[in-house]
Amino acid sequence: MTEAALPAPVAAPSVDRERLAAIGFVLPSFVIIAGVFALPLVLLLGVSIVDANGLTFANYKRLLGTPYYLGVVWNSLRLGLLTTLIAFLISYPAAFALARARGALRSVLLATLFLPLAASVIVKAFAWTILLRSDGIVNETLMALGIIEDPIRMIFTETALIVGAANIFLPFMILPIYAIVAQLDRRYAEAAATLGASPIVAFFRVILPLTLPGIIAGVALVFSLSVSAYVVPTLLIGEKYPTLATAIAKAYLLAREPGFGAAAGVVLLAIAIAVVALSARLSREPK
Amino acid sequence: MARAAIIVCWVMAIGLALFLIAPLLVIAAASFSPTPVFDLPLTGASTRWYGRIGRLDGFWPSLLLSLQIALLSTAISLVSGTLAAIAIARGKLPGANIFATALVSPLMMPGLVLGIALLQGFRAVGFTAPWATLLVAHLVITLPYVARTMIAGLARFDFTLIEAARTLGCTYPGSVLRVMVPALAPSFLIAGIFSFLASFDNYPVSIFLADVRTKTLPIRMLQYIEEAPDPTLAALSTLILSGTVILLFVSDRVVGLHRMAGTSD
């Protein structure tokens, strides 16, 4: 009697139908990732080891066997390492201050992190070429302060490159660290102090391990972005600091050597995958 | 000791804020330069560079192209990425975790490598029309942003709400539209903004697919900077930046920047 008044119960779809629907839902994304991402990368690997005469490792021999190109690989790694180091040294302490900030101050600080993300890399690199010119603001300020007497050459130096790269990739370091630090319970440090740990011991045995996931995420992100940066070295240092990224662009856009460019791409890809794999492993490891 | 550490933290935070904001202020200031060189600090102000943006060689076609590619690729990614995220969140998909990782993995790949891989791949199948290749390529650029945000958003969504709505007499499409879509609106907005910006700003992938007549705005801008940088470029950069700031400000009013910090790690 009462049952008739209720709407008919929703028939539970069978497990097979649900699974089929799920597969249908992921199909478009699967096609994109498989067809426009995975397959082309496999093809790239093929292009780097196959030429008109069949299988060849000449491209890799040239890349990893000649001093000039070893220097190019090292330039990329050096750019990645220095940028990551500087970004970390600034971001880590700053994240703690940011986590303590409240109200308007926090909004202002957060805005300074997000605003640069809204500006394209090209715009920011362009700004640094203006800032670092010999008659630019940085030189004029240093001269006005009496730190230097004559303008120093900054643009097209490694210093310019690293300062610009650190500036552009910094938000990717501080955001993951801040996300962890903001959730950190301050009582951990207090508990360590109560149990007799000095602030230094408390930092290295309690705070640092707890914030490690944020550090790993930030380091992996900034390193993989800066090691493969193209616009930043092109505008801030140019020809005299060739990197894997600029070598790839040159091989494809100017020299028409797709095999060699593909090999350089595979090496850059291998570096990126190694960083991702290493960071995934590190953040899974039990403390 | 602890006090010294706190002071160091604050000095770093304020230094960092100034360091990050400096290039943006410089671009904005340079756009009002009264002379064709970047004389800073300014000795006067002029808005004439803004009037010259439209006369930059090839500016309008490039702007139109970048907008088309960014809007279309974002729209397609929002649909396919959300569907995939639903399937992953419902837990009925075999190998859901692996697929979720695969969906966001293009984010960690060097853009330039993706660019040459796509160039080779498209050439291999004879797909060479620049406009279409750019659109297809930008799907891989935008999809990871949508997938990441929607997977995180749906993880917090309670699917029994849909069943509840249906029990109360709603049709299935009706309950999705009236329960699920409003609950996920903030995630859609964040996903849409990030994926639009990722496409609109992309240089390393587009450069390998563009040709002389089909150049996206970032390609044009780098070309202007390398050929003849003048304050017109600073004016254009300032306009793009202002547009983005307005977009972010509006979305902050709607969903909160703080929430964006949590989902963009």
C-alpha cells in the first residue's frame, strides 16, 4: 500500500555496466594522452636512433662523446642546480614567515606569489633585460649607493641568467613548501623544546623532516622547469651559454638535424623522468 | 637564536615579495616611458605606446589565433578531463591511479621535448595544417591542468548526493545539473583559468608547429623582443597582465586565492 506511493526505487546498475560507463568516460582523455603524448614520445625515441641506414647511435655519441656537447649538457644541469638552490634558500625561510602572516599582510604576500604566475615567462624575461642593462635600474642603484663606480655588465652573463631563472621559477618552490608549512602544528616544536631539544636539534629532527614532502615537490618542480628552460637563456644570455633546450631548438628550427635534436630531447626527457621518479620515491620513503 | 631565525624568515619573505614583483613593476613603468628607450626612473609619462600596439606587425592575427586555440582547447579539455575525473573518482575504473598519473604527467615533461615529439608525430601521419596541429597539441597542454583540479575537486564531492536527488524525484541529468555542477563550479573555474593561461602563454610547444603565417602571440612577442624592443611591447605586456589580474581578482572573489594555493601545488 505505502510502497506504491513512493517513486520506483532506482535500479542499481550492474557492475559491468558501470565499468563500461567508466571506460566510456575516460576514453576521450585516453585518446589525447596516448595519441598526442605517449605515442609521439616513443616516435621521438625512434627518430633519435634510426636514420636512413638503419639503427644508429651516432646522435648519442655526438651528444655525450664530444667535449662541446658534454658542456652543453652540463650547462643545462648547472642552470637547473643553481636555480633550484637559490630558489630553495630564499623560499624555505620565507614560507615560515608566510605561514605566520595574517590578514592583509598575508593577502599581499600571497598576491606577490600569484601575480608573477599570471605574467608570461617572455614578459618577465623581457623585464629582466630592461632591469639588468648597463644603464638599467640595478646598475644605477648600485652606483647611487656607491657600491660600484662604473656600470658593470650584467645582461648576457651567467649571473643575469640565474637571477632571471630564479625569479621566474621561485613561485613553484615556495607554493608547495608553504602548503606544508601552513598545516604544520606549532606544538611539535614546543613539544621538542619541552623534551629538552635545543632549537637547532628541534629544527633538524622535527621541523625539517615534517616539511620534507614540500621541499621534495618544490625542488623537483623547479629543477625540471629550469633544466629545460628555453626562453630564459635565449633572452638573458644568448648564444654563449648553449643548453640542451637551445640545442634542440637549433637542431629543429635552423640546422634541420631532427635525429640529433631528438637525441638531445630524449636526454632532457630522461633527466626530467629521473627527477620525477626520484622525488616520488623520496616522498614515499618512511621516515 | 629562535628570534634571529624568525627575523631571517621575515627578511626573506619581504625580499622575496619585492624580488617577485620587481619585473612586473618595471614592465608597467616602462610602458609609460616618454622616450623610445627604457629610461627608468621615468622623467615623464606618455600613453602613446598603448596606441601603437595594434600597429605591431602581425599583432591582430596572432592575438586572434592565441585566443581561439586557448578557448577551444580549454573547452575540449574541460569536458574530456571532467568526464575522466568522474570515472576516476567513482572508483569503478580498473587502473584508475595509473591513469590519473598519466593524465597529469605532461606537466612534468619539458615543453620543448613535447613540441618536437608532436612535430615528428604529426609529420609521420601527414597532419600538417598549422591551426589544427596547434589546437590538438594544446589539448595535451591544457588537459593535465583540468584533470588535476577536477580529480582533487571530485575527491571532496559526495556522489550519494546525486542518488539523494534522484530519490527525491529528480531525473539523472537533472540531478547532475542541479547538484553536481554547482558543487563543482569553483573547480571548473580554477581548472578553466589555469588551462586557458597555460595555452595562451605557451611558447615551447607552439614554436615547432607554427609557420610564417600562423604564429601565436607568444611567438610574435619573442620575435618583437629579439628584433626591436621598444615600450610598445611593455604596453602590450602590461595590458595582458592587467587582464590576467582582473581575471584572478574576480575568481578570488568567487572561490578564494587561498584555495588556489591548495590546488596548484
